[in-house]
Amino acid sequence: MLSPEYLRQITEGSEQIAEELHQYIISEIVSRMMARIGRGEDYILTNADAWRIRTLQESGELLEDILAELSKYTKREQQELLEAFEDAGITALDYDDKIYKAAGLSPVPLEQSPAMIRLMERNMLATMGEWKNFTRTTASAAQRLYIEQCDLAYNHVMSGAVGYTQAIKEAVNNVVSDGVTVTYPSGRKDTIETAVARSVRTGVAQACADVQLTRMKEMGYGLVLTSAHIGSRPSHEVWQGQVFSIDWEKLKEIKPEFFQERDTPEYRRMLEQKASQYPDFIENCHYGEADGICGVNCRHHFSVWVEGMPNPYAELSAQDKANKGKQYEKEQRQRTYERRIRKTKREVLGLQAGVDNAPNEKAKFALQQDLDRKSYLLQKKNAAYKDYCKQNDLRELQDRLMIAKWNRQNAAKARGAAKRYRTAKGID
């Protein structure tokens, strides 16, 4: 069984890699855009066709550089996924195998089971495929963002809507504020780090569920215990911490890969038994569906169950039901605070890149003012997060506030920028 905390933390490595990639892309867009727009008013006031052609050329160069950089991140992510899936598989089976061994059985280790290795590999490759899709779409989004903001600055200056310096300032702020996003077929948009975290958590949970069910089939066991945690989704709290039976015929319909190997005598004996008194796992927990157990971003899992065993989740499940979703709402609000802080940190880093690459002192001063204000807002958001956690008895999750490239030096710069803003505005 994989604990909710384990499923939360298993994505950290992949999130960090995606975060670094996102920050690299933003910095690259800003620096190139500053070089493009920052060539001066004489350059920007050129023929529209000539401007467009050159913008498209430079956007192509940007895309090529991002794609070249992507190969480095992809290699790191592949290794990260390999280690994450291997550790998760061993962790999940270790819990179940202790139960089997207590019953006098001798389950084969994961690394010695070709069937289970294939299931893990299939899920890992699917997750890696999602990473490649996310990064490709992110690279394309970066190219579009570069073109849009360069053209917007050009049109504003040419129309007289804003001055040259203001055009630069607005373009940089638009890039660092919006960032680059992954767009799903449904139209939903996420940052690449959010999309990757969701994909990895889901892929790991489903892979481990697959091998655990395969093991159950081999051992001839048909009962599972679902995990439970405070703050579960309201739609999941109805079944968490309960015992369910596996309808193997239903499972065969949604997971035919489990039944490609020859059935064991244990499995055949299990099928001959009378229907279980326990509710059906697939029907009640919606196993195999996106919104069910081990579905998209779900932190619930399960283990094999033997009648007579104590239920370690009984009390916790009752607490969560009594809570009626209040804890879930609190934690979802906490996630919102965390996302806003990470976003603001990315904006601060992007604005710093704008300041460092400003074409002249006037533009640098304008961007520095924005940087100071954003740094001050970051301080306020950090303080609000601490207060919210304290008021709602929630643990501060500092790992959820970190982004790539945000080190002690950047934190110190942000504090200095915030201090300048407070001084300028007369804020205590």
C-alpha cells in the first residue's frame, strides 16, 4: 500500500525538473525579447512586414534552442521516473507480501516476475510519453508567447498607444505573469510542473495497483482494504478505509492484460468460491476510471485484505466522514496559497531577468519598480500563507513553495527589493 504522504512526495523530483525547465523557458523568452525590442526605437519603428518576418525567424531560433535543451531535461526525467516507479513498486508490494508470508505463502519478488515488470514498464512508458507531449506543447507555447508579445509591443508603439519604455515593461510583465502552459484537449490549462506532477502521481498509483492486483490473482486472494486520510475528496470519502471484494470478471473487462498469463490453481479456487459478502471494489471505488481510486491525482491506494485483520483506517475514516469535507476544503485552499507563491516567485525571477537585460536605464528603472512591487507582494503572500496554516492547524509545506533557481541569493534580492518598495511607499 502507498500512503497518501508517499503519493504526495513521489512527484517532487519530476516537479523540480519541470520547474527548472519552465524557469529556463521564461528567462530565455525574456532575454531574447529584451534583445529584440531593446534594439531601440529606430529598430522597432520599421516596416510591419519586415518586423513580422524577423520576429518569426527569431521565434524559430528560440524554438530550436528550447527543443535542444529539452533533450537534457528529458534524460533527467527518464531516470527520475525509472527510480520513482521502481521504488513505488517495491514499497507497495512489500506491504502486501508481509501479509502473504504471514499466511505461509512465498510471493515472487517484483524483479523476478516478468508479468509484473511488464506492467510497471508499460505504465512508466505511458507516463514518459505524457512528459514528452507536455514538453513539446510547452515549447510550442513558448514560441507563440514570444511572437505575441513582440508583436504586441510593436503594435502599441506604432499606434502611439504607449511609449517605447512602457511597451517593453508590459511585454516582460505579460511573459512572467502568464508563463507558458500545457493545454489539454478539453481546453484546460496548467503549468508544466502541475501537469507533470499529476501525471507522475497517477502513473505511479496505477502501476502499483496493477502489480498488486496481479499478485492477488497469483496468490488467490480477492479482498482489498482501501487507504484513508483526513481531507479526502468528498466523492472519495464514502469508500475510504473499507474492505471490498474483487469481481475478477469485471476486472478482466477493464484490465485484460492481467489475464494473458495462465491462471494459477489459487486463482481458479478463488473463482469457485461463493460471492463475497463485501461490496464490489470496481463498482464502489470506480477502479479504472479517471475519478476513481488510483485515478487522476488520487492519493488513495489499497492493499490485500485477509478476514480477521485489524483495520488501521477505521477510526481515521470515521473522522473524515464526520469532518464532512471541511479538511479537504482547508487543504485545497492551502494548495491555492502555495500555487500563488510559486507563481509570484517565477514572476520575480522573470522580472530580474528583465532588469538584467534592460536596453537602457529608463527601461531598467521601470522594470525595477515592478520587481520591487512584486517582491513586496511575495512577502505578503508568504505571511498570509503562514497565518492561514496557523489558523487552520495545517503543517507548512515548504517543499511546496520552492521553485527552480530560487536560492538564498535570490531570496535575499527579493527581500531587498521589497524593502525598497516599502520605503518608497512609506509602508512600515
